[in-house]
Amino acid sequence: MGTAEEMPGEEQPWGEVSPDAARRLLVAAVEAFAERGYHATTTRDIAGRAGMSPAALYIHYKTKEELLHRISRIGHDKALTILRTAADGEGGPAERLEAAVRSFVGWHAAHHMTARVVQYELDALGDEHRTEIVALRRKSDAAVRDIINDGVRTGEFDVPDVPGTTLAVLSLCIDVARWFNAAGHRTPDEVGTLYADLVLRMVGARPRNLGSSPEPQK
């Protein structure tokens, strides 16, 4: 995330986390996990980034894994809200799938540091926390799958394998967090537009006019 990244709908990064010291530690953990990976990051690294002593961290989080779980839970809740809002929105399947992909990809690009931690550090969670997060991921999968199933039923989509296509769509969107470069030539909105067009083509829908394609990112 970095201190410049903010979660949608919040006045400050991770605004739902309190007190301020706990929020600062969480922001520092996101930065460290995204840059170094969970296992290579120490509690001393996190506390140092937050301008605190290592002992201060344990006042708010019992373990490093608890910090990761908090980050993962908030991130997955945000992602699920984005997808469900699109799935439950107005319009036909193509319009809802476009909205889902555009928003989901845009979030992964705008919050690429957070998304890298949320999406790629799942295996570092303990069994109980991992089970909880996997359940949220299945709900996200179901939101996209429901849209694609609707499109197949109405004849708008040509998809012989709905579960496999759903996995492909989500994998495509999530991978944005791995490569997105905030200093590149594409904005998060532009990447969202591009990927929405790609996914509509993937499901055999007739792409609507989503705007001109941006220049390739270097």
C-alpha cells in the first residue's frame, strides 16, 4: 500500500483501523510485506517503519500473523464488496461483467501494494485464518460466476466451461497487482477499461465502446 495508497471510501489509509498507532503499524506492515515478502519481514522491520519500538507492536497485534490476517481480511472484504456491487447492479450480464472487471482491476492497480499482500501471502496465514479468507475468496468467485452464468442463460455469452472461465477472469484481474507500475503510462482506470474489454471478448460478448486503448506501459 504505502502511505500514499488509500482504500476506497476512506478519508485516510485504512481509516477503519484504530487507534492511530495500530493503523500506522498496519500500513507499515503492508509496505514491508509487499517489498520483502511476509517471511522475510520481521516485527522489528514493521515497528521501525512505523517509527515505534518493537515492543509497541505487541500492544496492538499479538503476532506478525495477526497483522497479516487483519490486512487480508480488510482487503478481501473490499474486493468482495466491489464484485457483489457489480453483480447485483442494474443492466444485463455484459454490463455487469464489465462493471465488475473494471472496478476489480482498478482496485488492484490503484492499491497494488495492498493487493500483492492480500492475494499472494495467503499461504502464510495460520489454518484458522486461512480457512476464513478462503471462504471470502469463494464468495468472490461466486459473484463473478453468477454473472457469467446469467450471460450463458440469456445467450449473451458463449462459455462452454463457466467455472474454468471464472477462474481465468479472476486470475487475469488479480495479476494486475503483480505488474502494475504507478509510474507507467496507464492509469488504474485505463487498465480497468482494457481488461473489461478483454474479458468481454473472452466470454464471447460483443465488446461495447469502452474507449480508446492506451499506449503500452513500459
